[in-house]
Amino acid sequence: MPVNLPELNPASLTPIKGVRLGWAESNIKKLNRKDLLVIEIADNSSVSGVFTQNRFCAAPVTLCKKHLAAVKNNQVASIKALVINTGNANAGTGEQGMLDAITTCQHLAENMDIPVESILPFSTGVILEHLPINKILAGLPLAVANLKNNNWADAATTIMTTDVAPKAYSTQVKIGREQVTITGISKGAGMIHPNMATMLGYVATDANITQSLLDEITKEVADLSFNCISVDGDTSTNDSFIVIATGKSNAPAITSREDAGFKEVFNALLETSQYLAKAIIRDGEGATKFITVNVNGALSIEEAKTIGFSIGKSPLVKTAMFASDPNLGRVLAAIGYASRECKSLEDLDTSLLELYFGDTLVAEKGGRAASYKEKVGQAIMNKAEIDITVELHRGNESATIWTCDFSYDYVKINAEYRT
């Protein structure tokens, strides 16, 4: 079961003015399960996205980028719909995969009477298999007919693959006397590692944010949330994070970082995205531990993140966490080889480094801390949530990443993924 992930209460998810969601059961991979989602977006909304950097990126990712570029080039007024299928990634599918993604958009465009270029397609699931396109096309009219503004909880369930639990979050902030709402959903449990992960994330707000500013915000929020998680060190072919701003709130428009409400809305978007990102880790395939790695005192954020991920994706660290084994050497080794991915760490002075489990100093001056007692470390490792802090004492930059352990179930889930 997910590690301390609260059960989703549909009533906690506030609808966003200008957004409706509809789902269908298309039997893409399994019978009688929600697996096709359509999200309708009000005219003239701002929509921004960041995507996987995997060179084998899926056909829908390529098409999303093309359609977002069409908006920027004024070839189409705005993005008006998203379509997401689970059960099949449409990745590694060559020319046919692109044709299937285009066909999906064409049929949805006909059903909704909107331009093809105003639709963003997304797929997630098995790689190197062609879409069951006829099943998807048959499901589109059903999803459109089911469009409602309060379908957020069903939408969170629809986009799941190996997830055990749906992931969604909603919050509100005030700008002056006016209220702004933010609601989001995500999916992901395995093949999770920046940039970005096997994850899909969709966050919407009724705030009025200009397109250029939303583009900046989306990248910054992604870097502080979905680009700070790792389940297994594998980056997928389909990762996408989309932020929608419908402008339907009565709050004043936000056109710059100096405008009233910018800080409040940015922080709410970040809060929502970090909750969704951490929910992915809590629901990591087979996870029994939720681990926070803080790295402080680095010369750069790159240094801090590199060390954090070196610890967070180490199979030896992760299996020790699963066994509740306070094996300090595995963490130190992971810190020590981080220079393979960040050359500035080649002169890391390990004699200055301090390592903490929780609030307990466990290593300093290049070795075990004199004050450290094994039974204290064991008590920390027995917990479901573990904090690891690395103090480098070489600069002023910091980073936090979230990860989980490796259990027997992780191997089982992935060994049986296609069966």
C-alpha cells in the first residue's frame, strides 16, 4: 500500500471554472476500467507544458510540442482540449504511432468542433506496441458526453497505470477579496526519474496568467517538484506536466512577477505540484518507505541535486532502506561517486561533510560520528518515513529530492508488467 498517502476524498477537489473532464472505458488493456480521459479547456486559456527529455520520446509528446508551438505562432487561438489514454504508451511506434496520435486528435476535434491543432494528446502504458486505435476512437464520444466540471477524482483514477491509488490535490488562495482555485491530478509509480519520470501531471487554476509568464512558472514548478523525485532511476518516454490557467477567476490578471497575487498563486501551484510529485513516490511500485534527501551547502543547485539523486537512486541504499538496515557506508559511497555526473564535485572535501539520519549526526570528518549509536540509527530506519540530510559545507545552495525503497514487490511488478 502507498506510504502514508491519504485516501482521496472526491469532495476535497474543487472544480476549476473553465475546465470540464470526461472519461470512458475503452478496454485498451483491461476490461471494465476507466482508461480514456478528455479534458475540455475554456477558450483563450493559457496552457503550458514540459516534457520528457528521453530521445525515444513518444509520438504524442512530439505532437503536443507541435501543437503548443502552433499557439505561440498564432496558428491557433489556444489549446482547447487534452486527451489521455492509459494502457499503451504509443512510444517506439514509428510513423504509425504518429499517425495514430494525429487520428486521435482529428476524431476528438470532430466530436468537439474545435481545431485539431488545439488538442494535446497523451499516452501512458506499455512501450513498443501500437495503439488499439479503434478502441480509442470508439471511446472518444463517450468521454465527451461525460464532460463535467466535478470529474476530477474519476480523472485521477482514469490516468492510472501501475498506481495503487489515485493522486489529486486542491487548494485555494485569496488575491485581495477574490479567490483563486488550483486543482491537479497525477499518475506514476515506476520508471520515475528526471527529466522527468513515467508520470503525467495536470494542474489547472482559474487564475488569469499570461502565456509567457505561465511558461516560466511551469518550468520552475516542475524543477521543484516532478524533477525532484526518483523511484528507480529510469526516465520514461512519455512524461508530461501541463499547467492550465483559464482566467475565469475575478482576481486581477497576473502579467509579471511584481503583480499582486503572483507569489500566492506561484506558491499554491508549487504546493499542489509537490504534493502530487510526493504522492507518486509514496505510491512507488512496491514502496514501503518514503525518503526525503536534503543536500545543503553545495556550490550549485546542480551539485546538490546530483548528490541527492545519487543517494536516492542507488539500489544498495534503497534495498538497505527496505531492510531497515542503517548501513551508513552505502549512503557515503553514493555521495562519493556523484562526481561521475557532476564534475565540480571532483574536489569534494569529504572531511568537511556531515551526514544526518533524522536529527542524528551519523558521519563526520570522513567517518562515523563519535556520538553515533547503532540502536539510534536502527530506530530511525524502522520508520516508514526517513529523512537524510547531507551538509557539504562548501557553498550556499541546497536541494531536496524524494525517493522510496526497493522491495521484493518492485521486482515482481516489473517482471510481470506485460502479463
